[in-house]
Amino acid sequence: MISKAEIKALVQLLDDDDQEVVTHVEEKIMSLGTSVIPLLEWEWESTFNPLIQERIEDLVHELQFELLQERFLEWKRAGAQHLLEGLWIVATYQYPDLELEELVKQIGQLYHELGRQMKEKMHPKDQVKVFNDVFFNRFRFRPNTKNFHSPANSMINAVLETKKGNPIALCSVYMLLAQKMNLPIFGVNLPNLFILTYKLTDKDTFYINVFNRGLIFTKEDIDNYLENLQLQKQDLFYKPCTNLAIVLRTLRNLIISFEKLGDYHKADEVKIILQKMDDQYFNL
């Protein structure tokens, strides 16, 4: 582990007049890996040299981006078991200091409030109706139709704070709470719209449009939806999808958001993550 004094000596060379020296120093710092991020941040706060600060900011961003990719691949290799963890990693792209424990705490607070309203023995559709009432009326979650393409709509922390999001973000929060209550509610990857399914058995299966205040609908409604889009039926349009699929779709939404804003650098960075995470990326 490099010492604080050694990092300070390297950082002081970042404003050297010789570009080759600066490049060599930057490569040296990058080779040290993500563990030096706190030391670099400390150096940024300690210097009043704007050029050094700017170069530290660039290095920290590159290292944080490297850390982001490491976390994503580790999450995927571990089976992508926890959706909240995957969504937290997405959010750390914009909020690198965000702690997973804070999100766990916020979801827990909503869960306890929701649990007070739910009864153990209820018909599945009645469960969803009560759930909807709390989610939309008490918690006041709602679609962000005014700023539909805002990157914040894909950031789980921002969605929990503002209570606004896009279809997949609202569905993700809804599903996290429902599954915490042992309700068999899962995500479904429809074209142009992310929805949920309540799937207890093949007979007791229906669908939920969270973006439309939890509207309950049927398989036949999905058939009509696909027919209107002139798309052929596929199993994936009716069946639960994986946590990995949810995170990949969230990343695709984020790319579109950055492109709409003209921030092509960030869009390209998210594409790099998607390429590493999605085995089918090059077949799309």
C-alpha cells in the first residue's frame, strides 16, 4: 500500500511543464488501483492549484469508473442475486459516495410502513390494490413524465428521494418492497414498457402496470399490446425476468438519457459497462 507521502510526491508532479512527466505520473497513479482514491481526494482538498485539482478529478473519475466495473462484474459473477445491490452500483456512477446501507435503510422504512396496512389473508388482487394505495397515495410514488429522460430516473437513490421515476425504476422499488413482503411479484421485460407480474401459479397470474398507478391487467392485454406494436409473441414478454436483465435495461435507459442530454462521453462510458455485462450485447 502506497503511503500518503508517496502520493503527495506524485501529485506535486501533476503540474510539471513536461507533458511526458505528467503522463508517466498519471499512469503510475492509475496502476495503483482504486484503493488510492481516498488519498487522491485528500490531496485534492489540500491543494490550491487548480491544474492539479483538475487532473486529480480526472484521475479519481477514471479510478471510480474502474471500481464501478469491478463491482458490476463481481455482482454478476455472484449470480446477480440482490437487485438492490445492482441498482446501487448503477447509481454510484453518478453518486460514487452513495452507500448501499443507506438504500437498505430507506427500503426498510418503506417496508415497515407498508406492512402496517397489509393483512396476511387476502386475495392476490386485493393485496395489490392495498399495496397500490399505500405506494401511490401514502408514499406518493409517481411517473416522472415531465422529465422522462432525466438520468435521475435511473438512479435508485434519486427515485427514493423524489418519489419519481421511469417505468423500470418505479417497478424496481415496487418489486423490492413486494418481495420483502413475500409477495410473488417479479419484473417482465415488455418492449417499450417494463411491467410486473404477480405469479403464484400459472392460474393465479396477472400483470401490474406500475407506471399507470398499478393498473392490473391480463395476458390477453399483453397479446393486444404486442399486436398493436406488430410484434410476435415471445415467452420473455410474459414471464419473470432476472435481476441482471433489470439492471441491463436500466443501463440502456441511462445511455438514452445521456444521449438526449448530449452528454456522449457519459453515454459511451455506460456503453462500456453494458458491453462487459451483457453477453448478448454484440448480437442486439
